[in-house]
Amino acid sequence: MSTMQWRPAINALTNPISRRIQIVPRNIAGYDEMAADISTEHPVYNADLVRSLAPLMMEWIQGRMINGDQVTLTDAFIFRVSAQGRLDSPNDPLPNDKDMLQASISGTRTFMRKLRAEAKMERLPMNEKLPHINSAEDTKIKLPDVLNPAGLLHLNGSNLFFEEDDPHCSCVIQGTESGETKQTTFGIISNSEILLAPDIPAQADPWNNEYSISLTTQYTEHGTPRMGTYQRKLRTPLAVSIPGGGPPTNIGILTGHAAAPYVSITAGSASADERLRIRVIQDLVEEQLLFSLIDMKDGGQHGNEVEVTADGGFSLPGFAGSTVSSLSITVNDYAALWEMIRNDYQGRLVDILDVVV
């Protein structure tokens, strides 16, 4: 019996970075492999017969699930239909969501007990040596994942060193919408850290303030260049003008590479210039986004959270000691914002706002 292979892999969702157990499939088997294996082990069953019956079994399972049944194959698998969505009251209709219904497939207790008892694990080495960026922090603002044109960017990680004058090596900042620049001004380049004055490329629209950073290194004179990209996105501060305390121009925020902003600031009340942050937390249990204004220190002052579940206008209150008493926002594309926060920001998205009155 073959072993089940696995290797340690980077888990970029944890801070500090940890490793996860990654199972590496030896092969991908389908109907043809099933038919060949069963007919070899049980010659009484013809391979063509097995191959023709297997899709019919899957079709039968799907039909049962469509009719609202749970299918339990003893000592094998349980097939269930589940639904995702939120109802604000018991009498609400079902959401108009083509992805509402989901299929859940799990092993039965007997199946899983045998799998766990008989599987033999074989450790594989980590993938080839690559530059790996564990963290990025602006040294002036002293916050992670901030790309500040007036500061220095400090990268920590492993295998980061490269020869600055080597044409095969580089450190590149790239906009997720457009633009990229090869970095040229470094204070430190070592295996464990890099300090640089960022040259930030312009993007199409002001709300496109999302960037990635990557390193290309060459570990030997004739070796193959190896590239590693920081798993988190970097974001630049956004300017918010509130002239005379009145309403500002529509200012896009909390967006990635989209051609239109997911969220816009439409009005505000402030007595003086201030740098602060707007934070969005994804609540998967209640299926809502929680917006709030916060200060420039993690764990510092923050305004009351505002619950948002759909597109529309909302008012965010300020926090103690802030010169900004409120900001009015419009959520233009709630669905796209939800997906971006879930897929790219691990449930928490923050933009720095430079408010000018």
C-alpha cells in the first residue's frame, strides 16, 4: 500500500506566519481508474460494466438530493444539501442567490475510522527554496501592510537577500489595477530583512490603492531566478477633503482593482485635519460587515460599529479625542466588497484616511 504524502506549507493567514499540513495527491483518479482497479481486483466485474455504472450511481445520488433526500452510503459517504443565506425575519422569502444551495459530502464514521487507522504518512520536503516575506510594516506609521510614500517599508522573512546590481534580481511593487516599479533605494538587504524607500506606481483611479510586493532572487551564479510574493496586500493612505466642513467630492475607499469604488465617502464633519482609519470586519456568523472609524494605533480608540448587510448610505460616528465627528459613506457594491474581504483580507480590511478640512 502506498503512503499518503504531505509537506509543510506556509499559512499566511496567521500572524506570526505558521505552517499548515498540506496533503499532496499522488494522482487524480476518476471513472476510468475506478473501473480498471475494480475489474483487476474482482475479475468477475468487467471494466466496461463498472465504467458505465459509476456515472449512473452519481446521477442517482444527485437526483435524490434534488428531491430533498440525504443519501447515506453505509461505510462510505454521506451526501447532504445545505443552504447559505440570511433571513432577517421568519417570514422572509428565500434570497435570490444562485449559489444558495450547497452540497456537503463527508465520510461516515466507519469510513473515516479505517482511513485514519490504515493511512501511512510520508513527509515531503518543502517546495524549492524561495524568498518568503513574513511581514511588511511602514516604519513611520508603524502599522503592518501599509505602503506609505513618506515612510520606509520594512520587510521581514527568510531567503530575502539579493544582489541589488544583479539584473536577474529585483524587488517590485505592483498595483493590483495597473502599474509596477522596480525598487532602487534600499537601506538594508539581508536574508532576514529588507528596508526600502518605496517608489509607488500610480494606478488608474484614486481608490485603486492596493498593491503587492515581490522579490526575485538568484541563490547561485548560474542558478534559476526564484520569485516570492508577499501573501498580504499593501494599501496606501487616501486623501479625504472636507472643504469648510461641508460635503467632500465622492471619494472612493475600501476597494481593490475595480473600475468603480465599492465604498464612497459622501460627506463628513471635522474641525481640523486628522489622520485616522476606517475598518471593516467581516462577521461570518451574522453575515454582515461591521464598519467603524478607528485611530492610528492597534487596540486604540474607535467609534461605534455600524452593521451593514446591503448597498446603501450609512453614517459612521467618530471616537473620543478625534476631530472627525462623523463620516457619511455609501456602500456601492456590498457583494464585491464581501468577496474581497473574505478572499484577500482574512476578514478585516482597513484604509488610512488623511482628512483635510
